[in-house]
Amino acid sequence: MNGDWLMRGRDGRLSVYRLSGAAVLCRAESGPGGPWTAERKVGGDQKLHPVLALGQGADGYAHLVSWRPTVKGEAGLVHSTHFRPRLAALDWTPIGHPNKKGDRTGTPAVAVDAQGRAHVFVRNAGGGVSMVAQKEKGGWDPWRDLEGTEVQDGLAAVTGESGRVELYAAVPGGLLHWRQETPGAQPVRQEALQAPVRPGTLSALATSADGTTVFYTDTSGDLCAWRPGGKPVTLLPSAGSGPVSAVRCDLDGHDCTLLAQRSASGRVAFAAYPTELESAGAWWTESGPRLPLDARVSVATDENERVVAATLSPSTGGLLLTRRKDEPGLALEAWRQV
């Protein structure tokens, strides 16, 4: 999966999404902080390939994108919107293929702008990036080629506090960055970063009124942070493989960035530091039980702005959850199965 699969809806309830065979399933709290509902299928009976990208707008709506099989050897992208966890999601709607037709070209990424329009990015057959975006009054714009070469899988799409959409992509020896100059405009290639980036480790977060931060693991195994216009900063050794999950939160009156990752030991590792002050340093603290090898971690905040963390194992469907205690620091409640 690409994107945060633990989300807080506009009604304050938390929900989680996961892949199961040829379908996407969703569970949600029956009320903020309440018990969890049983899993429900998202988007109707359309059969999907085992890939899912998720994004969320300021309105709290969840946007989901996947590939579906079409004719033999070919596939097309589909999109669904989930307005509230209590409601059924819209049926999957075809949104085409970056090369008009063909097989899957990469894992999509989704970001949602201030007007609630989903922007879907995916690597195309030529090794660049293509994008398709929703129109403000319904429907979809034509596919656009954003160019780029040798783009690797694992794009990171993010919406800044300004409501403008940005995209980061790993290429051999560095990162590419696209940004909207104005709301609704086609994202434009910005400066590139030369750095030894490990593919499949990108995640991005809005960290200031005008800035976003991308996190990645370099080829030596260190977790790094980069904001366009500056130099990359090495934070600390990566706790495990794959991208970190990141969220902005208030810790004892300070605006902090919290990172979470399944560690090499199999437990969840957390690290926090003052937002955009990587020089303050960060260190990992492990929590919870040892998890299956395929377990994923996601962090969010609940209706009271408390940190919530969840782990999900695709092979078992097991969902574990914890919340921050109402006390100083980052003390967490005992992990519980839901």
C-alpha cells in the first residue's frame, strides 16, 4: 500500500484500509474512541490487482486508487471516494492508463488539493511520471506527462498547507520533485537532489505553511530528511525497511514530527523531534509486541488530537492499536487487538 492507511474521518472516527485478495476492505470505529465495526468491502465487486494507494483531503474524505485487470495482459487504474467511515464508499470508477493502454506500470500515489480534487500519479511505461486529476465539478482531466527518466517505484505525493500538491520520486542517484505553482495547475519539475536514495523508502509530510519534507533511507541505511531549497539532513539510522509513517502532533505544547517504522526486531519503533528542527536530534524507542514480517505501521491523530498508532498484517488481518496516554512525553497505552 502507498499512503497512510490509518485515517481520521470528518466525523472524528478512525478507519483502516487493507488489501485482501482482489478487494479492499475497511474497518472503522463505531464512534470516536468506540468499538470497531466488522470489515466491509470498498467500491463494490470490481476485482482488483493487489495494489492500493490512499490519500485524504482537508475535508476528511478518503481517496483510493488501484489497478484492475481489463483484457488479458492489460490493466487500468480505478478510483473510489469514501466520504465517511459510516457510509459505503463509491463504486470504483475507471480513470484510464498513463499510456492509454497496457499492463500495470507502477504503484500509484494520491494527493488531494484544497478543493478536494484527487491527483493521481504513477510511473509510465517510458520511465517518467504521468498524472491525472479530478475536475472541480466532476469528471477527470486528460492524462498529463510530467516527464522524468528512470523513475523508480514508490512515489510520495503530498499536499502542502497551502493546498498545493507536490510529488517526490526516487531515481538512480537522487530525488525528483514536482510542485504546483498555483492551485489546480499542472505540477512543475523543480530542483533535483543528488543523493544515494534507497528505492521504496519515500514518504512526505507537510511541515510548514509553504514547505513539505520528504523522508527517505539512503544506501548506507540512514533515515534522511530533505526540504527543497535546503540540504538533506541525516536523522538517525533507519529502524527497519520501507518508508516511515509520519504525522505532525502536539507533544507537551511543541509542534513535533512523529515517525514510526517496524523495526528489525519486529516491534514498532517511534522517534519524535521538533518539526523542521532535525538538528535537535531524534532516537528510536520500541513499543509493543513482535509483529509478523509483513506487518505495516501507520500513525495519525484522533478526534482529541492524541497520537494513535496502528499495525496491520496483510497475511493475518490482525489489527493492533495504541493511543498516547494523557500525560507528559510520548507514553503509550498498552497495544490492543481490535
